[in-house]
Amino acid sequence: MNSVISESSKIHRQLRDQGRLTQLAVSDSGFLFDANSGQSYALNSSASWLLRELIREDDTDEIVQHLAQYFGLDASRASLTVDHFLEQLARYLL
């Protein structure tokens, strides 16, 4: 689990350091607009929730804990979910 969180932390930090997360606008309905590229995306409710957490929270480990609590997941599943989501974000945003 720690290696997954570590990789997630690296991607999260890179997105934050490059200012990519601050260039994203997420509506309550799950519409995501990337001001940098002009691209828009549709997110499901859990992806919207997770993206808001990534924008708001600096600590990826805390996000994993919040996800596990909010959606009733075990820590391992929550960690894998965050890792996969960050990998997808990196693919589209970096």
C-alpha cells in the first residue's frame, strides 16, 4: 500500500506544483473544465468528489483516508482508487 500512496503523492505533488489543479473548474453536476487546454470532461459523482479533494487537500494520504471513510472502502481499495485516478489525471493534464 505504501508504494501506491507514494506514487500517488508524487503525481499529486507534480499536478499541484505545476499549477494544473488550480486551472480546473468542477461544477456540482460533474462537469470539469480545464482552463489551460479548453477541454471539458464529464465526471461521475465519485470522480467529482475525489477531484475536489485533490484540489483542496495537499496530503495524498489524507485523501486516501477521507475516501475510505466517505465511501466505506478499505484502505487498500481507497489507495488503489486514488492512484488510478491520479494516473488518469496525469495522462490528460501533464
